[in-house]
Amino acid sequence: MDLERLRLETSAAHNSVEQAIPLMGREFTSKEYISCLRRIQGIVGTWEQVAVNSPIGWVRELVVERQRCHLLDQDLRFFGISEINSERPVLPRMNDEASLLGTMYVMEGSKLGGKLIARHVQNTLELTSGNGTAFFRDHGRQTGLLWKQFCDILRVRVTDPESGQVIESAKEMFRVFGSWVNHSAYAHNSTANLSIENARANI
Ligand code: HEM
């Protein structure tokens, strides 16, 4: 597969999703950060669950090694939140190799900006290193090396006729990711829940 074509044809989708993550270039509160982590937990958790149950064995093994939803759980626990976000997005179709790899390109690529985001979150919320930002740091794994290995796999395994399908699947995954993270309904719900908790605390 021609990776330059994949990057070029999805770069507008990347820009949109980057804008949808409300964690860069601005100040935010820990409540907003937690809300964002919970949205990400919903989509990363759902994607990993589907991908590790994929009938395509070699991709499944790759996903298992690269899972990181437990890091989101760890960060949320740091902020005192232990329940899992039970809301689930509707993911693109990922029942064949090309569509699965297209979504995986997006999920793997989302790790690349992680270090930048972690640093910004740490400075904004005055956190000590690693606490509450394990997901974005991806446990300090060799993100660059893992990314390069994944790109090599795409280059070798995806045939030219399959490339269009990988690109369409990646664009759809970017779209779902952006609209899910940007969804405002959750913010309302969490505000409502917090209000109920505050009300209970005052009884
Ligand atoms: C504020 C949020 C984000 C920032 C600052 C950011 C930043 C970056 C940067 C700096 C790169 C290039 C890294 C490199 O070449 O070594 C990159 C690549 C990439 N990012 Fe993001 N990103 C963000 C959010 C996301 C999200 C949410 C996704 C997916 C849902 C995503 C998917 C990708 C992909 C697939 C690539 C690889 C592009 C390629 O083929 O070279 N990014 N991002």
C-alpha cells in the first residue's frame, strides 16, 4: 500500500479530529479533562473489544499487544472515577482485513500526538509526571518504533486493490472518533450526575 496516499487522503479528516479534542491550545479544568477521557474510553474500549475478537488472527494478535484501554482506566482511577463508561459508539464496519486495518491506522496514529497532549495536560492541570496522563504517554512505550512497524505491515500486507477500502475505512473511523469525542450530550449527563451527587452530599 502507498502510505503517502493514505496520509494525504486522510489529512483533512485528521485536522478535523485534532480540532475535536478539546485538550490543545487552551486551558481546561480537570472536570473537562475527565469528561474527555471518559469519551475516549468509550471509543477506544469499544474498538479494542471488537478488534481483539476479530476473526482475523494475525491482526487480533497485533491489537492485543498494543491495547491501552487499561491506561485510561488507570488515569480515571487517579481522578477517583472507577466506573466504566457504558456508552458505546457505533463503529465503522471492520469485518474484513482492509476495513479493520483502516480503523487500526486511525487508532495507532492517535498515539503519535500523545506525548504533546500529555505535556500540555500536565502543565495545565499541574500534575506530577505520569499521574493522570498514562494513556497519552502510552506507558512510555516506544511509540515511534511501534508506529513504524505498523506502517511496514500496511505497506506489505495491503494490496493495491484493497487500498481504497483501507482509506475509506480510515476516513470513517476519523469521522466517528471526532463526532464521538465532541458529542455534547455526555457533558450534560455528567453535569446532571454531578448535580445529583452534590445534592445527595447536601442532604
Ligand atoms: C490534539 C490532538 C492531536 C494532535 C496534537 C495530533 C498530532 C499528531 C502529530 C504531531 C502527528 C505526526 C506524528 C509523526 O509524524 O511522528 C500525528 C499523526 C497522526 N495522527 Fe494525530 N494528533 C491528534 C489527534 C489525533 C487523533 C484523535 C487521531 C485519531 C483518532 C489521530 C490520528 C493520527 C494519525 C492516523 C496519524 C498518522 C498520519 C500519518 O500517516 O503519518 N491524531 N498526529
